[in-house]
Amino acid sequence: ILRAIVGKKVDVAIRELQFSAKRITREIRKTVSSAVANAENNNQYDIDKLIVKEAYCGKKVVMKRFRPRAKGRAAPILKPYSTITIILSEAKQMESHGTKS
């Protein structure tokens, strides 16, 4: 999901995430929207020129819990967590060098 939005404009990326059937896209969409708001308010970037430069997911801590089982034993339950990182940048102006015919 994250690889699909890299290099796209922010509004296109949010629209694609909105219509995706994957469960994680809700959290990714909220993270992208938060990054856009931070870029607009803190760094005074133009929203129309923002693109998704990088997007990746990393590991975080693993919370360990135990479930009681038969005969006084216990079975471990591992609850892994992850971090989503979204890096935005302004798109450069593309100069077109045409030829005269």
C-alpha cells in the first residue's frame, strides 16, 4: 500500500487510499492528512505542490501477554506494533524544452 502512493500528489494518494479495500489504509490516510496539515502550518508549503517523497513502515516494540491454558500452563501472545513514516516534499517545476519545427 505504501509503495503505491510514493511519487504521487497528496490529493491523488489520499483518494486512492480512500477507495482501497485494505484495513490499514485508514491509518495511512490519517497519517498522510496529518503530514499535509503539518507541512502547511509549520513549514508554509503549498498543498497543491506537495508529493509523497517517501513512505515506509518500520517495526516497533512487541507487547508480550500470556493466555492461560489447560493444566496450569500458559501460552504466549505476541502483539507487534509498527510505525508509519510519511515524508512529503514540494514538486519541482518541470521545464519543457521544445524544438521549433
